[in-house]
Amino acid sequence: MELAYYSDYAVRLVNTEEPARGKDTLTSVEAVRGLFGGNQSAARRATDADVTRFRSVRARLRSVFEAADGGDETLAVDLLNSLLLEFPVSPQISGHDFRDDDGRPLWHMHLADHPSNATAGYAAIAAMGLAFHLTEYGVDRLGLCEAPPCRNAYLDTSTNRSRRYCSDRCATRANVAAYRARKRLEAENTGRAADSAQPTTASGERRSDVRGR
């Protein structure tokens, strides 16, 4: 499996909630199962009890992103390590579903979980994927969207570490807002400049005001 595939488990779970907007889509066992994507065998293990457990793991994963986004590298690592200890995985070499031109397996690393419930399995993969991403690319590659009030989590895979938004939609919205703010400021500055440029009479009154009397 690709590293990005595993790390995306954490992003998908964190982004089921948008605290600033009061939105939460993790409200049913069906929503829990949907997070597993194509891993239907793991999804079928989910029960109603996993809804609450998933929410607890979600809060802990968001704390990792918040610490990373705030520049507290040590805290982000400590929080992630606590998840790794609680939800371990077994790395295994696998060749399923991948074949080269000669029909031989394309061997790759696979994270095999042995969970007591669906939450433990998902949390193990999400935490390990996030740990791989952090150690490979750096803690500053874990971010929270800067387009208020979004704050969705994202993994920065840009070549110049320039990502600031979770999606093109949020980037566009932020750019439009910034453009409008600049235009408002320009209009205000132009208005102030025009007022200060008006000539005055000896008494200090605006000439336009004298003529209007």
C-alpha cells in the first residue's frame, strides 16, 4: 500500500467534524463504515459502539494536527506516540492484487492490524500512516486549513511546503476574500486622500462649503 493511503485515514477521520461550523458527520455506524473506503472486511466489523470510540480517536488525531500547525513539534510527536502505543500494527510484506508483466507479485509493505474492534483497527492504521508521513516529510507537513472557519486537516505534499488550505475550494474562497479586502482598503485610502486634497478658505472652511452657502 502507498504511504499516502495510510496517512489519509487520519485526515478522513479528523475532517468528519468542523467544530467552528458546528458540523459533525460521524453520527452513525454507516458513517463509520464509510471511512474504511474499499476495506469492506474491516468496515463490516463496525458496530454502533464504534461511533463514540471513533469520535474519541478523532479528537486525539486533531490534537496532533493542532500541535503541528501551532509549531509545537514535540507535543505533536508525543500525542502521536501515545496513539501508536495504544493501537499497534504489524508491518508485513504483501503482494496481493499487484502483478508485474511476468505475473510475479509486486512486493510492498502492508500494515496488518489485529484489532479487538473496528475503532482499534482504524486508529492503528491512521496513527501509523501519520507517523510515516511525519518522519518522512516533517511535522510542518501536517496542517489545518487557513480559510476560516474551515480548519480541516490536510497533509502538505507540495514541493516547496507552500500548502495552506485543505482544498482548491477553500483556497479560492480565501483568495477572493483577500482580494475584496484589498479593494476595500484601496477605496478607503483613495477617499481619505481626496478629502485631504480639497482646498480650504482662510477661515479653514472647505471652499466647496463656502460656495454652497
